[in-house]
Amino acid sequence: MRCVYSPGHRLWLSYFASLELTIVSLVEQMLDLHRQHAAVKTPHKQTALDRQIAATDARIDRLVYDLYGLTEEEMLLSLLAAQSSISTGSL
């Protein structure tokens, strides 16, 4: 069976490829931030890195939610489930 891609399909493929590159870049940034955090000695620098880590994590989450086409309600449910897992130690 032969797949035929319309211009619209190519646009979606381009979008997903771009999204993948963005997520990979953010994950690499996150790993670097964690390495920096482990090396810093001052509470001020640790707090600044904590904020950068949280912001990067939120950006990754948002891109993944967009990738899967989640609604705002589904995003909220996902966040609540993650928080529940963390607080109960079931991760």
C-alpha cells in the first residue's frame, strides 16, 4: 500500500519535527541545569537554578500536552495525578 501525503500532511510532519527538536533541546537544557545545580554552593544560585528548572519543566510539559492535543481540563487532571503520585511516593 502506498502512502500519499498532501501538502497539509507535510505541514503536520514539519510541525512535529520542529516540536521534537524543541523538546530535545529543552531536555538537554534541563540536564545541564541539573548539572549546574549539583555544582553550585550558594543558596542564591541554587534558588535561581530551581526557578530555571521549574520554568523549563513547565515548557516541556506544555509542549507534550500540545503534542497529544490535551485540553486544559486534561492538563489539569494530569498535573493533579502527578502531584498525587509525588505526595504518596508512588513514582
